[in-house]
Amino acid sequence: MLLLEVISGERLAKPERGKMRVHKISNVNKALNFIASKGVKLVSIGAEEIVDGNAKMTLGMIWTIILRFAIQDISVEETSAKEGLLLWCQRKTAPYKNVNIQNFHISWKDGLGFCALIHRHRPELIDYGKLRKDDPMTNLNTAFDVAEKYLDIPKMLDAEDIVSTLRPDEKAIMTYVSCYYHAFSGKQKAETAANRICKVLAVNQENEQLMEDYEKLASDLLEWIRRTIPWLENRVPENTMQAMQQKLEDFRDYRRLHKPPKVQEKCQLEINFNTLQTKLRLSNRPAFMPSEGKMVSDISNAWGSLEGAEKGYEEWLLNEIRRLERLDHLAEKFRQKAAIHEAWTDGKEEMLQQKDYETASLSDIKALLKKHEAFESDLAAHQDRVEQIAAIAQELKSNISSYYDSPSVNARCQQICDQWDSLGVLTQKRSEALQRTEKLLETIDQLYLEFAKRAAPFNNWMEGAMEDLQDTFIVHTIEEIQGLSTAHEQFKATLPEADKERQAILGIHNEIAKIVQTYHVNMAGTNPYTTINPQEINAKWDKVRQLVPQRDQALIEEHARQQNNERLRRQFANQANVIGPWIQTKMEEIGRISIEMHGTLEDQLTHLRQYEKSIVNYKPKIDQLEGDHQLIQEALIFDNKHTNYTMEHIRVGWEQLLTTIARTINEIENQVLTRDAKGISQEQMNEFRASFNHFDRKRTGMMDAEDFRACLISMGYNMGEAEFARIMSIVDPNRLGVITFQAFIDFMSRETADTDTADQVMASFKVLAGDKNYILADELRRELPADQAEYCIARMTPYTGPDAIPGALDYMSFSTALYGESDL
């Protein structure tokens, strides 16, 4: 009874003072009743045997007392006392590689286990490095002596007994080791507190790193968008085809090389943001609020501006290339017509300014008059070409066309027009001069005049035919080239009739020659009314006949090019008509996967990642389509009637597909985080998903407010308007009118959350500080890992309470700040 009073600190019933056997049995029973009142079951222990001096029974009762008052209170991770004490020993001796505690008998024979426990908590008491495993007597006596002298633990064991016994007594060693546990229990409390603080700080440090990573990624992405938008908005056209085609090539590089990584960065940014918010919510931290201008919505708005600037840019480039192509074509046509006209006008002004009629004979004057009439006919025939030249020049300098070399074109056109006006004036003057001498004319050679009148139009027709046969053309479809071929065939059909006219004109010339030869007229063998001669007519006719097959060949080659263009169109369309619906189908399948339930969340993650892999493996088909698209653009093909899908449609759809699968995977990962953190079972998660899917009537992945109310009622909630408004403020803090599955899970598991609080962290710091209201830097460095200790020291403010000392740090405000507003 006295032993129980001493070790329990309580008073027992008053003992019997008599010396008779009945008094002794009564006293032992009082002791046994006290032990039973402490929840200890006494099996096969009776007062009579103890009074009779039964040693085994007495030792059993002593062991029962030891278990209850020295060992039973030991608890490590809710195990039994014995298992808990063994687990504590294993953890404390884990850093010592020559110690392996597996039990309470032979694991302690070499004495190193006892020395390791002392050295772990009081390293200054034992020089552990000098101990040897092959010297158990020294090790055991060292531990027993140090424990008795410095730790107030009596020598309960004998070193020789332990060394010489094959299996030392388990109960004796367990009793002795429990004394170590109680001696160091204060240290255990500090270690538990330190572990809690380390856990909280690790969460905070990780979250702060995620915030810094988000800020940097957001800044980099916004800066790239800011630099890129002005480039896409710059619609100032270049002057040459080469420069504009380089712009198109730069834009293709942007869409294929530069933009896709940024699409991935934007998607990753959203995923990181959602993951961070989930971690903050699960660790009872306030939501992360990015710097001004770097919200996810800001990124989305900036991205929208980028795509707005991008919209129509490629179409503008192609239209500009088409415009420059037409301008180059017009400029070439201008140069051809101008060169033909300038060759015709060469020497005409000098001819019109001659005064040959002043000294000519009457017959010569008559010839000069007829020659001038033929020239006027020729001049009128050239009027159409001059008008064409002026019209082309006007089109090249118009605001719509704005050809880069229009100044030189205008100058040349002006020179031609000025010369044409001069020719008109000179022609009029010479006509008037010849008419004044018309009365002197008496005879005229009708044959020469007829030759001149018929030869000039025919000569002009041949020049026009040669011009048309050499005219450059630009077409974009097989129908257009077929139209040119048809016109060419129609022209060839007129050649027999033209050849008859040539024979008739040559017949006139032969008739003149016959008359001259017959009547010996002194005409010097030339036609005074025209410079056109049969040799020139025959030469130009031969030239026309030579140009016809050349034109045939050019049309055949262009027809082949247009057929190749049509093949490119069909090649692109065949792929696009497969890829476009495939992307749409995958988008719909992902939508169904995110709503339906099949297996555990891990199963869904595995399925989605396999799905993502199959989508990524489809990328070569997109790249192949990009290659076909580039071939189409390089061939200057501007339309495709075989498909409604453009490369832009495919690119946007592909980017949306990659983003959607990544977001869906992230949503499941966040559900796993939530499930594990909240302790939700897979069955509960399936039940939550089934309820959510049932009331997600629009199949959008979100419930509206009325569907959410119906869902709550179906799960047993009975609430009024005020209570429902309170719940809505929790699940829909931004008042968007919809509830996501993540918000639904958070609400359903909120009451069962087991998270750290500021008060818990504060209490842990108080243990490390030895119940002081402040803590010192040395105490933090002693109890916490180095990096986390320095983290606290750098952020804790000086303590200013009345009991403050130099170097005191305020752990209370620091603990509160961990769960308050983030500096970021």
C-alpha cells in the first residue's frame, strides 16, 4: 500500500494495523482493489498467496504495478505501451548504424542501445565515437553509471548478468528503458512540437514558391503578348512580292514554332493556379491573390487581345500578295504595250515636220496627200493602245493599288501621252498643208492607196495578234485557264480568213508591180502611200505563225500547273476533312469522360493520361497538314472548294483539344488532392460524383443554383433561404451562378477536415520556447532543421512584451500571419 501511494501520488484506504493473517489479507486486497480501480485486470493474483509469501505471485503483482504506473502511459502513434516504447527506441536510435533495436532482450546485450539513447538526448555525457561493439561490459557500465549520476535513473540491471545470459530478462530491460523514456519525455514534447512547425512551414514555403513561380510565368507570358500584338497589328504593306512573302513566312513560323509553346505556358499557368488554390484551401490558408494585372482573367484578356490582333492577319497578307501579283502583272503589260507604241512612234514627229511638199512635183504632192491619209488611218488605229496604256498607268497609281514604281510608270505614260498629243497636232498641221495643195493633185494610183489602206489595218491586226500571243497571263483555277485556251482556239480558227486577206493584199502589190512593168512607170519600186511592204507583212505573218505553237505550249504548261494546284487542294481537303471531325469528336469524348464515373480517381487519371498520349501521338498528322498548307500558300492558292476547314480552324481546334485534356487531368488531380486531404473514401467520392452528375442537367460540368438546391435536398439538407444563401456564398464566392464539382466536394467534406490552425502552431512554438511568450534564435536553430529555422528567424518580428529580453522573437504574430493574408 505504501509503494502504491508513493508512485501514484494518491492516498489509499486506511490500512489494518493488526498482525493477524486476516489483517494482512485485508491490506493486500486494498492494494489489489486500488490497482483494479485504475483499469488494470488482475488475473490469477490472490491476496492469500501473496500473504503466504508466494514469490512468483508477488513478482507478478510488482510487474503489474510497473506496467500500470511506469509503462502504460507511454503512447507513440496510438500503439500499445510495449509497441510504443519499442517504436520510440527504434526512432531515437535510427541514426546509429551499429544499433538495431528489434526487441527488449538480445537487442540490448552489447550496451550500444542504452548509450545511443543517452547520446541522442544528452550528447555531452557520452563520447559515443570511442565505444566498440565488441566491448559490451564497458558499454553497459558506461550507460548505467551515466544514467545514475546525471539522469537520476537507478542501476536496476547488472552488466555481467546481461552479458552472460543468452536471453536477458525482457521485463527488467523494458522497465529500465521506460525510465529513459520518462527522463527524456520533455524532450519528446519539444520534438513533437518541432515536427508540427516543420510541417506547417514546409507547406508555407512550398506555397510561396508556387506563388513566385506563377508570378514569373505570368509576367513572362504577358510580356511576350505585349511584344507580339504590335507586330500582328502592323498592317503596313511592303512594296515587293518578296518582302510580303517573307512576312507570310514569318507568320507561319509564329503559328507553328513560337505560339504553340505559349499556348502550353498559358494552360500550365491555369493548372498551376488551380493546384495552388487547392493546396492553400486544403492547408487552411487564404486564397492566393496575384499581383495587379496578373490574374488568370488578365492573362485570358491579354490572350484574347492577341488572338484579336492575329485574326485576319494571314488573310491580309495573302490579299496583299495577290494585289502585288496583279500590280506586277499590270506593270509588265504596261511595259510591253509602251515598248510597242514607242517603237511605232519612233521618227514619226520628224516625218510629220518635213517640208518635202514645198519642192515636190504635182504627182509627188498627190502621193504625199495619199500617204498622209494612210498615216491618219494608222494613227487612229493606235488610239486604242494609247488609251490602254493610260488606263493601266492610272490603275497602277490608284489608292487601291499604289504600285511601288508608279512614279516611273506615270512619267513614261505622260511622255507617251504628250508625244501622242504632239503627233495629233503635227498630223493636223501637215494635213492642212497638204489639203492646201490638194487642188494640185490630179491623179492618184488607186492600187497603191488600196494596198496602203488594207495593209495598215492588217499590219495592225498582226501586231495586235503578236501582242496578244506574247501577253502574260495570271490565273488561279482550271476554269480560268480553260477560258484562255478556248479564246486561243477561237483565235486560231480566224487564221485561214486572215491568210486570205494577206494573199489579197499581196495580190494588190503584185498588180502594182505588173502595171509598173507593163507601162514602165517610174515609181522606183516603192509605195509612196505607206512604209509597209510585202516583205514586212510576210515576216510578221511568219512571226504570228511561230508564236501560235509557243502560246499553245504556255497554255498547256499553265493547265498542268493548275491541275497540280487542284491536286494540292484535294490533298489538303482530304486530310482536313478527317482531322477536323476527329478533333471535334475528341473534344466531345473528353467532355463525357469528365462527367461520367468509371472506377477510382486514379483509374480515371490513368485513362485520361492514356487518352492524352493518344492525342499527342496524333500530332504528326497536324504537322503533315501544316506542310500541305505551306505548299498551297507557296503555290499562291487562295481558295479551296473541297473543304470548309482552314488551317486556322485546325490550329485553334488542336490548341483547344490539348488545353482541354490538360485541364481535365488537372481537375482529377485536384480531386485526388482533396479526397486524400479530407479523408474521403472512394465510395464517398463516387457518391458525390453520382449526385453531381444527376443534377448537372445541362451536362456542362457545373450545376446552377436551383439544381444545387435540389441536390442538397436530395442528400437530406433542410434549409431556408438564409441558410441556402450562406452555403452559396461558400461554394460560389464570385457569384457566377454556377457550382463546380471541386466546390461541391469542398463543401461536402468541409466539416470533416482535419487541418492545422494558427492556435495549434502557436501552442507548438510555446513548447519549443519552454512556455515563454517569446522564442530565441538559438532555440529555433536547436529544435528545427537549418533551412526552416532560418525561414522563421528572417520573418519573425522582435517581441515587445513586458517580459522581453534582447533577441526575443514574436512567434505569436508569426503563427497568425501564416494563416492570414499572403504578402504575395
